[in-house]
Amino acid sequence: MKTDKDFDAVKMMREIRDKHHKEYSKNPQLREERLAAIRKKYAAKIKNQETANN
């Protein structure tokens, strides 16, 4: 399938997914480390939102 789009979001997401799959296949602990960092980063934001909504 050939497209002439300037920006193909689906293709970009597939490439990102494939890249992450390769990284995590080589190092499964990396996924857990990244998820923990994301949870830590956004936990404070979510907590602040819940406080503001109450």
C-alpha cells in the first residue's frame, strides 16, 4: 500500500511500537522502569486534579 501523505500518523505509531517492542524484548526490566517513572511523574498531577475537583 502506497500513500502520498506528508504525515502518516499510523505509520509513525507502528514504527514507535516496533522500536519499543525490540527494546523491551532485549531488556524486559526497561519497560517496568519506564512505566514506574511515568506513574511517578503523573501521580502528583492526578492527585492535584482530584483535590481541585472536590
